[in-house]
Amino acid sequence: MSAPITILDRLAVGIDGFDKIADGGLPLGRTTLVAGTAGSGKTLFGIQFLIAGVERFDQNGVIVTFEEAPRALQQNVLSIGWDLPKHVHDNRIAIVDVSPEPEGAAIEAGHFDLTALIARIEHAVNRVNAKRVLLDALGAVFPQLSGNAVIRRELHRIAVALRRLGVTALMTVERSDEYGPIARFGVEEFVADNVVVMRNRLEVERRRRTIEILKFRGASHRKGEFSFTIGKPDGITVAPLSSIGASRPLSEDRISTGNCELDAMCGGGLLQGSVALVSGATGTGKTLMVAEFIKAAVQSGERALLFAFEESRDQLIRNAALGGVDYERAERLGLLRIVCRNPESIGLEEHLMTIKQETEAFGPRRLAIDSMSALERGTSAKAFREVLIGIAGHAKAKGMSAMVTNTTAMPVGGEPVAETDISTIADSVILLRYVELGCEVRRGIAVLKMRGSPHDCSIREYGIGANGMIIRGPFESVNGILASAPERGRITEHDRLSTMFANSYA
């Protein structure tokens, strides 16, 4: 009597984020094809699969290398911080060398099959009691086989042999185009149980790495491409943005913006754990508002983390001091960490990972980013929105209150903030505007949005002085401020009723 058919068990890969989009990991005991162009991270994915197996799950592994010599392979991953030579020395990971280097046992051209190779893999698996196997650059041997039919037959033999051994295996193969055929010979993806595609495409003059699970035979997974980064010490980190969300209950508590008048406009302050957007042209006081936000954290004895993408550390400290905020003292007290980065120095996903790493290390209650629009330059709208979702989701998951700034293009207006990606993700939107009346330039502030909370909908005048931002009363008899065409006029009864209704609940 045959055994009952059951749902496939999963094997956690151990790559941060990937197991989420894989709904728990790779199907246990199956073979997965990992295809990608040069530089997409295929070999690193496979090595991390084995390293995580040893270090996190106490599962030994085998590497079968077809192209790169074992010594070079071990040297390359040392730069990530992985001690592969130690695991090899301790018989936790075995290497089967089929590379064309003189030190290896090269496969020679001619009419042959892979029987001897399968025997070597089986010996290595049994020797270290492996549960995971990586066949790296398997496609290097295919030109020596006579035709696609033979390649398909031999691949099938390898897959069957690996399943018989009870291991979960990865096979990496190269492809020539990011969105062309899955693999070079057109048969590999049909033999493997699962297919994962890694890409390293060029977007607006920057490389962006993504990973996609094309198929899991008999198992569920998340659809679409997901960004990932490569760095020390975590190796590959996948950003499963569609699955990021608040893991904490929503709070009704309020926190101060650092300005009592602005707190009143916001209905008593910002909601704890929310994301606030401050949008305005250059010189309107966005960075000053961030300084006051941080000052409120320090006064409450809370830690704050500031990411600055447009100003140097010295400029930030000097400008904050002009507004009455002492960043250096806050740092000495251990309540503030400042991270200044050139927005073009690394890719968007790397910035997201840096923000996550810094928040994990410092444990802040407040996060400030000045400014997000600096990260938007030279990138696609889709990639920028994904990073925004990632930052907002991470802040909410950690229970942090966040304030991010956005610089509009025009001194007296710019694009409607309600149409930007940032505004739809933010819980609160505070708009700063220049207001030209007669021959005088004045400044106006409005709370456009307070998700789940009543707020003051008036447009109020403010100034910037030695004690920071000074918010005054509403503009009287002025229309068209948000349309960037202010003019003096009489406020009608309809305007008053509209304002009263908006103030009752947003």
C-alpha cells in the first residue's frame, strides 16, 4: 500500500526576506534552479543557503563547483565575513571540484554521461551527512553534452539522484538576458521542480537587483519581483515589501512635534507610531521642523535616529543650534545618532537596509529622514515607492514614530503633494509654502492630512526665529495659497462652513 499524499514540507533557506516570499522556504527534498545573468548573485545565494544550513539549522552541505576553483570560491565569500574554509575543515561542508582548473578533476569532452559525477556527489553527501546541496554553474558542463535532448536527460538523472539522496538542492545556471529565456539551453527550467530568477538590471543609470520565484511545483509562493541587497555581514537580504506591515497594535497616544502650536494644529500632537511627511520648498523650514521633532524626543528621554541625505554633519549641527537644538549634547547623552549619506553613494535598496540595520542597532523611538526626495533622484518611480513602503513598514513594525521631509520643486508651490507617492503612504502630511502677497514673501503652514484624527484645517502664517518655528494665526482674507496663486479676497460663508466641517473630523 502506497504512502498517503501530503502537502510538501518546507526547508527554511536562511536568507532574510526570502523565506517570507517563499511562504516558509524551499519545498523539502526538491531541486531548485537558480538562474541569473552575470553579477546577479547566484553563487552567493547558493553559498548562503549552505552557510545558513550549518550555522542556523545544524544541517551540513555539499558544494559541487563546475566553474570556479574551490580556493577562489572560499576566498570570495571571506569578504562577506563567512568562514567557509572552517566549515570545510570541520567536515560540515564538502566540496566536489569539477572545475576546469588544474587542481580539479575536470570533465573532458567526448561522448559521456554524468554517472561518475553523480557517484562523487553521493559519496560527498554520505561523508558529511548532508541535507543541502549546491551545484554551482552547472551550465558550464552542458556544451560538452551532445544536444538539448541529452542535456535534459542528464539533468533529469541528477534531479532524480538528488531526490533519492533525500537532500534539498540548488542548481545555478547563467542566462544571457534579464528578461529573455530562463536559461541558455531552454530545457533546464522544465526539469527542475522549482525556478528562482535573479536579476541585476540597469534602471536610470543604477543597477538594481531583484529576485523572483517563477515556479514552485506543488507549493505556494509570493508572485512578482522583490528587491534585494548584498552586504556584510548578512549577505543577501530580500526586501519583501508587500508583506511588510505593522506588527504592533495601533496606539491612541500622542507625541509632541516639538512645537506646541503645531501640536494643537495636529489635534494634540502626532499619533505614536505614525509616519509624518513635511513637504515644502527649499528654505521653508523642513530641516528645522525635524530638529524640533528630535528635540522633543531628547526632552522626553527618548532615542532618535536622524538620516540626512542633503547636508553634512557639521551643517546639521550648526543649523540645529541656530534653532535652539543642541545635537552634540544629545549625542553625548546617547539619545541621538546622526547618519549622513550621499544619496548617490549606494542604491536605494542599500539605503533601506542601512536604515533597518541602524534602527536595529540603536533602538530609537523616533526616526527622522531629511530628505526622502534626495533618494528619488536617478531612480524609477516603482523602486522609490517600494523603498518608501519598506521604510514606513519597518518604522511601524518597530513602533517608531517617523518624520520624513520632501522638497518640492517650485519655491512657491511645486507638484500637488497629494499626488506624490510619499503623501499616500504617510499618516500625516504637513505642508510648508511660500506665500507671495504684494511685494512681500511670507510663509504658510497647513496640516493637509491626519489619518484617523481631527485637526486644524486652517492655513496659518509662521516665521523662523532664534527660538525655532513661530506659528501665528491664520491668513485672513487670502485665497489660492495651495494653488500657488494667493490673492486677497473675502472669505464667504460657504468657506467658513467647509472649514468647520473639516475641523470636526479628518
